[in-house]
Amino acid sequence: MCPGMNCYSCPGAKGSCPIGALQAVIGSPKFKFSYYVVGFLFFVGALIGRGVCGYLCPFGLVQDLLHKIPFVKKIETFKGDKALRKAKYLILLVFVILLPLFLVDIIGQGAPYFCKLICPVGMMEGGIPLVLMNKSMRGAIGFLYAWKGLILILTIFLSIVIYRPFCKYICPLGGDLFPFNSVSLFRYTLDHQKCIHCGRCKAVCEMQCDPVKNCNDLECIRCGKCKNACPVDAIACGITKPDVSKETVKSKRPREGSRVKSCLKL
């Protein structure tokens, strides 16, 4: 059993996600592996930004499939949605960095608090299959297992109603990669001369981003739906130069009045 996005929440894990690995070694400078993990995250972020969320995360795929299940009413947004999205940054700071950094054991290792107490991914991919397949492990089930199971059930239900709730509100990996969206090599660009402001790109974005305002929004997971929906091919993606809007160009041009004044001074 080797779940792809599992770490220490499952005793049978043979691999780990970078967030789990970072929590284990961040508490002591003698574990140089922590620098490699951070460097790897920064490297990937500098290349594709949150494209990891859109194309590499297996739990993102699970949420996408769950959201396709019919429901009475899908919730696109709600009051407090933007404020709640900041929770993933708080989780990153507290559960991934501060607690494992300061609460360490005698050999300097920190506990993976986010994996143990919050993350439902290891529970789904490793915890449940191991218990179902091994009778000897069923006796080890306790409060923590039940708690993680409750979080998983809640996440599954919310994924049916809300698009990618784990990515929007909880996942610290998205919180770690979000600063790179605007500076990564792979990025989106908008041709303002082609854009007809039809609003289709904003309408199809399930992360509630507006590509016309910022096609490299911090919440963008680079799924490509806006690009495919554009009727005039105004949105492009790839290793390109940063997008410069018409407003930015105009703001950089000196005003006619200032030009006249400068000429009079001369």
C-alpha cells in the first residue's frame, strides 16, 4: 500500500507528500532534508505556480469527480467565502510551520500536526484501505481515526456541493504555492486588444477568478477552462512575458499637461 498523497497519518505509508515531509524535519537544522523540501516546493512553484493543484494533485481529481455528482443546488459562492479562503494560509503557518518547528521530540523531530489532525487525504488513500484489509489494525482504531473519518465525510459532502473546498479553504500546499502564480515561468496572458469583455471566462471559472482583471489570480489553479471558453482566443498560456493591461500602459505614460509644463521650464 503506497498512497500517492499520503504521509504520517497512515502507518503503512511508504511515501509522503512534501507538506508531510516538511513537518517532520523542520524542527531541527541538523535535518538538511528540510531545505531540500522547501527548495523543491519553491522550484515547482517558480515553474508552474498553482498548476500543481490543477494537474498533479490526486485529491484535486477526486474533488472534481465528486463535484460532477448531481445535487439539488450547487453553491458557487457565499457570504464570507473570500475571508474563509485565508484559512489555508493560517493552517500553513500554524500546523505546518510553527507547531512542528517548536514542539519537537528529544531528537529534534516535529510531529505532522496537519496530517494527524486535519488532512483527509491520507485517511482516504491509506487509513481506510489498511483497516479494511488488515484485521490486526482494526483494534488500533481510536478517537483520532474517528475524527479524521468525520473530516473526510464532511469533505466528500462539501465537494459535491462546492467546487474543491479542500483546495479553497484548507490545503496548505496551495497556500505555499499561491505567491508564485504571478511570477512563475508558466503563466496566462490576456490580449486586451482581442478581448471583447463577454464575461465567459469569469463565468466558467469555478475558483471564482476574473481573468480579465487578473489572469494569474492567486486562487487560479491553471485548469484552462477560461482559455477554452474564450470565443476570440484572447487568453494564452505558456512560458511568456508578464501580462500588461491597457490601464497599466496608460498609467505609465506621462500626461500631456506634465509634458507641457516640463517644456515651459526648459
